[in-house]
Amino acid sequence: MNFLLKVNKKKEEDKKALKLFLNFNSVKQKFYERKEKQKMSMEYETVIGLEVHCQLKTKTKVWCSCNADYDNEVPNVSTCPICTGQPGALPKLNEEVLNYAIKAALALDCKNQWGKPV
């Protein structure tokens, strides 16, 4: 009986030692993983950006005075040399589109490419 108690105690001690060993290894592994992440974060800066496209409800297109009512138009009818990118055709920015863009940027608290508020 005395021998069985010693064996059981030995098993419990072995279990505790194994738990400590496994715990130590997991802590050691986490330490090295964290160290690697810190090393990587010092070398690189994560920059995440979004590119969003939308169709504005304006009367004319962005760069010319062609009709922008795509819902009620036959395809490929509202075109001009500016729309098709012909050489020598100079675009003119639609002022209404610019106003919409500024309003959207202000509403979304956007920053420009230099990090300054719009």
C-alpha cells in the first residue's frame, strides 16, 4: 500500500512537471512570436486603404457636358470626343461633381494624400 501511494504521488508530480514544461514551452513560443512581430513591425508599416467607386446622380458626365442619364438612354449614344478620349479634346470638370466629392469627403472625415483634413 505504501508503494502505491508513492507511485500515485510520483504520477501527480510527473503530471505537474509535464504541465509546467508544456506551459513554459507555450510561454516561450509566445515570447518568440511576439518578438518576431515586434521585429516585423519595426521594419514595415501597415497601410490599409480603400478605393471606392460610385455613380453620382448628376445631369452631365464628370469631364464633359454629355447627358449622364444612363437609366433612360440607349447605350453608346451620349458620347463625344472628350468621352472617348480623342487626341486634342480638352476635358472640363463638372462643378456639381466636385461639390459632391467635397461634401462626401467632409462627411466621411477623409484626409488627403498628405494626411491633412479635406
